[in-house]
Amino acid sequence: MKTYAIGITGPSGSGKTELARRIQDQLVGATLLSLDSYYLSQAHLKVEEREKLNFDDPSMLDWDLVVEQITHLVRGEAIDHPIYSFENHTRVPETVRVEPARWLIIEGIFALHHHALRALYNAKFYVHAPDDVCLERRIERDVVERGRTRESVVWQYNTTVRPSADLYIKPTEQYADVSVSGVQPIDHSVADTLAFIGAVSAATPTDTAIE
């Protein structure tokens, strides 16, 4: 079975995760992995020290494990996927078994950052949205899902999230095969993305493998 690897990125709050989920719903048997699960373990630090870390810096990810596991999945080999706790800011001992699938979707703010990861993709997408839209979406998510205050979210966005996006994330749009708007109707972005995936899969030999 040929695995088609799809990378979806964009700044925090741009709509990349929603797009990835909608694409997963449209591709039968697709597996969706978030790079958020691959943050380095911070168990050696006290909780208050972990809270001060800049998680919008790509050096915070375990890139060796990312590339290793995505390579295994593309080759048709199962992996034990890590689980990261944002409540405790560290990796938990448990893992999740992930079997290879025809469609493998990787989403995250750094999905197009690392050259070795980009080399594994068959299709690469970038979702862009204005900073003010990204901020409001992040506030809504973090206040509701992570129990944070609006003030703390705004402070973090202005201090680390937006500067890191300008430095590390927005420049990766140059590597995307297709860029879509995170503020246009989601159905339009899904259609544009699926059209490109269909064209790529139709043009890719089914016996292609990574050596």
C-alpha cells in the first residue's frame, strides 16, 4: 500500500487544524497526526519553569523522533506515537499505537519547517490568516479548552507566538505546493486542498517507496 504524506501548516489560529480534520473526514482511512505531540519532555524541570518555556520555537520539538516515526509510517510500518500533556507541559509515559494508512496527514505550526520532514511529503499546504484573527481564535481555544485567562493569552501571543510566527512559520509558506486562506469559507479551502491531493495521488506510482 502506497502512503501519501500530507503536510499542513500555518500560524497558530490560522485554521490549519480545522482544515486538517476536514481533509481527514474526506479521505477514507486517513490518519491525522499533530506535531504538538512531539514536544520534548520537560519532566526534568519544575512546573513553574516549564510554564516559562517558549513552545513557539522549533527547537522545542523532538525532531529526530518526528522524522523517524513519519518515515516508518510512510514505509508502511507502525509506530508508538507519543502523548504530550499541555496541562503539565511535558510528555506522558503512555503512547498510542498508530498503524500505517493510505493517507497520512501531518499538521502543526512547524509542519514545513524541517527539511527532512518536508522531503517525506507528497503534498504541502500553508494556511494563512491575519494576526488579529489568529489571536482571537487562540483566545477562544485557550480560555475554553486550557482554562487560561484572556490576559495571559494576549500576553503570550504578543511576546512569543506572533514573533515566532514571523520568524519561523510564515517563511515556510515558500515550501507549500498550495496556500489557502484561513478566513475564506472552509469548504473552499477543503476543495482546493483535495483537488491538489487528487492530482498528486493520480500522478504518483502506487509502488513508490522510501528507501
